[in-house]
Amino acid sequence: MRVIAPLSLLAVWELLVRTHALDPRFFPAPSSLVGPMIAFASSGALAENAWATIGRIVIGFVLGAVPGTVLGLAMGTNRFVRAYFDPLISLLYSVPKIAILPLLIFIFGLGEQSKYVLVAFGVFFLMVINTEAGVRQIENTYLDVAKAYRLRPFTFYTRVLLPGALPNILAGVKLSIGIAVVLTVAAEFVATKSGLGYQIYNGQQLLDIDTLWVALVAVSVLGFLLTLGLSGLERILVPWKNRG
């Protein structure tokens, strides 16, 4: 079904173009994109730009996910930490992430740092919210047993809180990866000469619809593969969630 769903979408897209329900000048048929896709891949441009985008996604994701998870664990277990950070999270989470890119460019310049920080900013809040929710859903029985055995803080976090909150954390990772892809591609529209987002923007500037759509399809496939990989990881780390 994971294969049939994308193929059915392509079939509907092809049919709509063939029946002129969609304008082929702006929505070329998938079959007509095969040639440009092969040319784009064989030239090495596809791999080069995809790796540039993936590198920005990974670095920005790590920079946002690690502190977000740590803060979420702390907020889930300590009501004073939660009382202090909850208003700040609520206030900053509603800020459109792409809207702060001009400010980040002023601060960090036109290099890679501004893109990393933008992605990290978007990922951070999702990881905080999902991790905190996961910790607060852990049954009190487990927490009482941990207190009764007087577990050390490190053991308590790694053996009780983290495994208990893992389903929510992985859900946050899935959401964060999607946001990371969106923010990375959007950031590549500005002051960069590499990445799939740059190819989309460049195709629009040059009125090269084929290149634009090839890059768009590549972004979609990248997001699909990342989500597929995370689903496989979830089945390994949280096998009880998929039973039945």
C-alpha cells in the first residue's frame, strides 16, 4: 500500500493532464518528467543538491531535537520547570518560523549557520511539546517504583522516562523531520547556490518548469524516504505500539 498510494497519485495526475483538466504548461504529465529527471540525475546535479539539502536537514534537526528532548523531559518531571517554560514555549511556538529567516541572516550572515538555526528553531518546539506530553503520560506506578528504588537521576531518565516517553518522542521526530524539510527548502530560496530548494527557485526564475517540477518531486521523494525510515525505526524501538 505504501507503493500503491504514490503510484495512484501519479496515475491521477497523468490522467488529469491528458484530459486537459490541468494545464500542461504548469503541470506537466509525470511521463514527460522522466527524461528531465534522468538528465538531472545523470549530470550529478540531483545527487549534489540532494546531499546539500540532506546535510542541512540533519544538522538543523540535531541542533533542535537534542535540547528540545532534554527540556521536554525536564518539563514533564518538574512542575517548576514546566511553569517557567510553558508560557515561553506557547509564546514562541506560534511565531511563523520562516518569518525569522531575515533576522537570522542579519545575525549569522548568508552562510549555512542561518539555515541550521532556522531548522533547529522549528524542530525544537515540536520535540519539547511531544516529549513533555510523553513523560506526563507515563503511568504513576513506574514513577513510584523508580522512587522506591531510589534510582540515580541518570538511570531514572535513561531507564524510565526516556523509554516511557519514546512513542511520543518518535511522533515528534516524524513531525519535526517534515518541518525540517519544509524549512530547509524554504531557506534554500535565499542566498544559496545548492540544494533542492535552490533548484526550485532557480527553475521559477528561469521559467524552467521541468527543472522546477523535477526538484519538487525530488523533495517529495526525500520526505517520503525519511518518513519511511523513521517508521521502520519506530517498529524496532517501540515494537509494542504496532501489535495487533
